[in-house]
Amino acid sequence: MINNGKSGGELIRSKAGELSFCKECSEYDTCDHNGQRVYQCNIDIIDFVNEIDSGFKMYIWEGNYREQPAWWYKLLKTCQNTIAEIRGDNAKRLQDKNSRRQ
């Protein structure tokens, strides 16, 4: 994953965010899509996962990441697992596409 210099938040709140995130929401069909699509804490955790991937080792509160608040740790792990799942899906899709070419 690329460190995008905080531009990820703008992308997430754009039409791309609606297409990528909102369609998974249980309220998608009844929502007017005029509000903020993803809570700022989720955007922050995505940015933080990008920082961790690039080698950043300091945390918001003292100690290591397991000493952070439980809600923060849960968001972090959920985000990391989701990114890993997306990467795995993308790799499989690329592998399938390449195998069809041969």
C-alpha cells in the first residue's frame, strides 16, 4: 500500500468512496449519500495503517500498539485484516487473469 500523504481521506469521501464503501452499508438504499461517507476515525486508522506499512513505529498514546485503547486496537486490526483480504483478492484476480492469457 502506498503512503498517500493524507489524500486517502479525500478519495474516501468522494464518489469513489461511495462506490467502494457505501455500497456495503445496510442503509445504502435509504441513504441520501450527502453525509460524510466514512467517519474521520476510520480515515485516521487507514492513514495509520499506511504509516505502519511504511515503517512508522510511534503511536498516539505511549507504549506499543497493543497498549493503545481497545477501540483503537480493534479498528487497527480490522483495517489491517481488511487490507490483507483485499490484497489477497487482488492477487488472486491478477493470477487468474494472467493464467487465462497463457
